[in-house]
Amino acid sequence: MKNLTEIENFWQQFCEVSELSLETPFQAWYFGSDSEMATELLQLVLEGKKAATAALVWEFENTPEDMPILDGYSVVTDFEGNPKIVVRTAELRVLPFNEVDEKFAFDEGEGDQSLDYWREVHWDYFSRRCAEIDREPSLSMPVICERFEVLYPKFS
């Protein structure tokens, strides 16, 4: 990840205000797969509309250390690696694509927040990701459904 020094400094600032140990492990990542998507999804979080995200389990087969961790901390960056927020993973569920529910779709905060919208855009996104990792998309493909809370900086 780019900007490791900035990310570490951001983490240190968070630890100072949260009284969390600097030794606490954290991950660093951005939303989506390109700059436009990362910016759009981060903005939804900053607006308080997005409190969940989804990924394919298959994406982590070669990098299991990048898999979300329940109660784990993450520095979320923009696509260029500039740190923006710290989140804590509050819930993790792995579901088949076709079993993701309306509440989760709403909490992802995208589009009209409907399950139909979620299924359409995530099918397209996951299909592209499947092509990149040499997998075949299916209605039963395993999806990590992650809910998170923004811890830093605090927004009113």
C-alpha cells in the first residue's frame, strides 16, 4: 500500500485519542477497485449512509491476512493510499450471493439502498472480480458481509 508513513501516522493519531495501544494490529484498504469507486463509497461513509461493505471470499484465498477480522481495526484510505478514517468491524457473515438480505443492502448505502439495486451492481462488480481471479460467478458464490463503525475521525 502506498503512503505507509501517512497511514502509520494516522493510526498513531487515532491511538492517542482512543487510548488504544500502538501495537494493536490494523489493516489498511480502500473501497472498490478504482479511484472513482473508492471516492464514491468513502463519501457515502462520511455522509453516514454507508455502514457495511461486501467482498468475495475468493478474493482472499491468496492473501488470507487481508480478510476482514471481527472486531478488527482498519485504516480506510482513498485509492491513492491517503488515510481517511479508522473503522472497527462490528459484524462479519459469509453468505451465498443470493442470500444477502434487504437490511444488509440498505446498510451498504449504495444507490436507492434496495436489494434489487444491490444485487445488480454487486453481480456486475463480483463478475469482474471473478474474471480477475479466474473464478466463475454464481448465485451461490460466498460473499463476506461486513458491518463497521467509524471510530476516527468522529463526525457529527
